[in-house]
Amino acid sequence: MAIEVKPLSDALGAEIAGVDLGRDLDGETFSTIVDAWREHLVLLFRGQRLSTEAQIAFASRFGELQEVRTTPGVSHANPFVMMVSNVEGEDWKGVLPDGEMQLHSDQCYYEVPAKLTMLHALEVPPAGGDTLFVNCYRAYEALPGGIKTDIAGVYALNVYDYDANATIRENEISPDAPRFAHPVVTTHPETGRKVLYVNRLMTDHIVGLERQESRALLDTLIETVERSDFIYRHVWRIGDVVMWDNRCTLHGRTGFDPSHRRTLRRVTVKGERPSR
């Protein structure tokens, strides 16, 4: 199968053209997709019409699927599927319905986060609801040498308070919210490259620092990771399948008119505990 890899931006992202994900992909084609994913971090497949089963089958080729942990059984009968939507279907309920969502990495508040997230666009609004993706390799590389020295071996606590506000950080966090401390700088297990592993929505504080000192350092790190030249903005079309590497990217959502329908089907693949 002849496919084409077309970069989407200078920061990250590539479109894979000439592929029908609903059909069996031969080994060579799949290998090309994996290589492109490692190089570009975010992959886009336009014009797909995947059933739930077909999306799960494709995602499963990248590893063991991760069951939905934050809202188990709420969004979809299939334990591996979450419907990111502001509407309800016959057999599913939408979650994360609308509004802006700050930049984050999926499941970084667990010991073992997801390595891959895949979204399939079923309904999209006429404007807004775009997804921003960040290249966290570039963010680390852009840090001054002194800051790289300061954060080497340092950990940060990541927390996700789904009940309070799932999309924007709140000052008050429930004591029951899932949380885990990971290195501020991680090493990608496949590429060996360094990653700046902090984000605005879920990184609460630097372990071992006073709150004010922690906040100042995090502000500097987050300002770097959110630089516009490290970001690709994806404008969704119906039929898009987008998959990304959670170990070296962040993503977030822009706001949109909640009177318009937006439905994306999400599947994630298990990763490994981030290491320095």
C-alpha cells in the first residue's frame, strides 16, 4: 500500500495519506506509520469511517489498551472507550462536554500513564473546539542550561480533580483526586530523547520546594512548554483520526459554541512509568 507522510507544522504533526484504517494494514504499511509517529509525535488520518471495533483493533496494534480509569463505565459500555462529547447517544454518555481545556498529558496523575491516545471525530462544530498539540522535546531543548541543571532529578506532583473541574485548574483540590509524582524531565523509552514533563492543568507543585519557589519554577517551565513555536493547532473535520504520543506531547482544547454538537471517540494504549 503506497502511503504519503506530509508534515503538518514545523513544530510537530504529520498527515498520513493513502490509508484506510478500517482495512487490514500489512506489516510494511504499519511499520511506516509507527516510524512516522515516532518522528512527528502526532499523526492525522483524514476521511476515516471507523466503527468502535475497528478503532479498537487499530489502536491495539500499538500495545495493550488502557481501560477508562477516571470515569469508568460512565461514557461507554466498552471499558476501553470514552466519548468526548456534549451530547448523548443511544448507548453512551458524553464527558468533557465543552469549553476550553488547558494543556495536559493524559493520565500523568497515575503511576503508569497512557503512551498513546487516539481520537476519531464523529461530529464537529463549525468553528472552535480545536486541539492544540505541544512538542515537549523542543520545550526541554529550549531551556537554559542552568534550569536544566536545576531540574535534573527533580519530581513534580500531578493531580487530576475530575469532580471539581476537568478542564481548568482549580485552587482547591479534592483529597480523593488521583495523583502521582513523576520526574520533571523524563527520557522517552523508545527514542532516548529528553522530555519536559509538566503541564498547566495537572502539575500541582515541585516536590521538596516551598510553595512560592515551586510556583515560580513551574511558571517558567510552563511558559516555555506553551511557546507558540512548539504548537500545532488541529482544526477537526468529520472522519479525522488523530493519534499522539503522550510521553512527549501535551494537548488541549479551544472553546466552542456549546449549542453545536461535538463528538470524538477516544481510545488509549497503556504506557510505562516515566523514568529520568
